[in-house]
Amino acid sequence: MSIALVIATREFKSLFLSPLAWTILAVLQGILGYLFLNQVETFTLIQTKLAGMEDAPGLTDIVVTPVFSNAGIILLLVTPLLTMRLICEERRNKTLSLLLSAPISNSDIIIGKYLGTLLFLLLIVMLIAFMPLSLLMGGELDTGKFFANLLGLCLLVAGFNAVGLFMSTIAGHPTVAAIGSIGILLLLWILDWTNNIKDQRSELFEYLSILRHFQTIQSGQINSMDLCYFVLFIATFLLLSIRCLANERFQK
């Protein structure tokens, strides 16, 4: 495990040596900052109407939840850009052979690279969380729902990261890995849409839909089924990545 942490630290530091990480941080903060201020303005405009309503949605429902939902969609597109080079680039630069020939297990390589990118993604989530927290200076938040949204987004990016790493392991080019990751994640995102069609309800699609589990956690209804889904989801793609790397090492 100590070797995995060394690889994770190296991977995390290497992200900041390229302009890609800084560009992603800047663009994400700009886009989500705009969406956040837009939601705040919406709440300000309808605040007087909400005051006269029973069981009216609060600041958390109107501002915080939509911001985290938008962040989830944007990170679905951004995460593959971070993960596409994890194994692909090593293979293209001929450095993967050095890793595979070293006395390092496949698990250490995969988990190390996964944790390094995950740490960067959690940094992005933390920066996003500061936006809703700024509302505490002049308002009140439903802290339970806020932390539920935060937990949901952390689990979501952890899942995105696992899929992106797997695609980087099996793809021969970073662009292919990125497009493949986006395709898989979009499919898992829209699986539950078929339930909006009459007589087309599928319990299997409901369970496989990553969006459905994310939205359930967002609502504050945190249950073991949703948490187990994300744990199994992440573990499955990590194990597949380890298996693919083991096959490549065996061939060498």
C-alpha cells in the first residue's frame, strides 16, 4: 500500500506540472461560479413568493442542489480528460514497460494512479463546496442536505474516475480512452430515462443508473443500497483495470 501512495503522490503532483489541470480548475470555477450566482439571483427574485407558501423550498433546494447537479454533469465530461493519460500515456512513452518490469504489483499501480487523480477531483469538489458555504454569511442552509449533496458528488466523481482509469488501461490512445469513458458514463447517466416512457419501467435500468443513485443521495435519503452501488461500481472497474494490466504484464 505504501508503494501505491508513492505512485498516487507522484500522479497528483504531475497533474499540476501541466497546464491541463490549471485550465480545468479555472474553467470549472468560472462556469460553476456563474451558475451559482444565477441560482442565487433566482432565489432572490422569488423569495417574497416563497415567504407566503407552506412547505416552500428553501435556499438549499433552490441554490445548492442545482449547483451540485450541474457540477455532476460537467465533471462527467471533465473527468475523462484527466484519466485518459493515466495508462495510455505511460504505454505510448514506453514507461509502462519499466513499471511492469519493476517489483511493483498491478494493484499498486492501478490504486496509486486512481488515488492520485481522485485526490485532484476531491480538490475540485471542495472548491465547489465553498460556493454554497458562502451563503452562510447571509442565510441559512439545510446542513443535512448540503452534506448529502457533497457526499453524492464525491461518490460520483470516484465512480467517474474508476471508469476513466479502466478505459485508459484498455485503450491504445488517450483520445479513444476519453471518448470511450464519456460514452460509458453518458449511457449510465441516461439509463433511467426509459422509465419516463409508459410501460417501459425496468428495475435493472433503475439500479444500474448512476444518476438515480446520485439524485437519491442528493435528496438526503442516504441508504445502504445507494452506498453499496457506488462501492461495487468503483471496485468493479478497478478490478477490471488490474486484470487488464495483469494480462499486459503476462504478455510481456
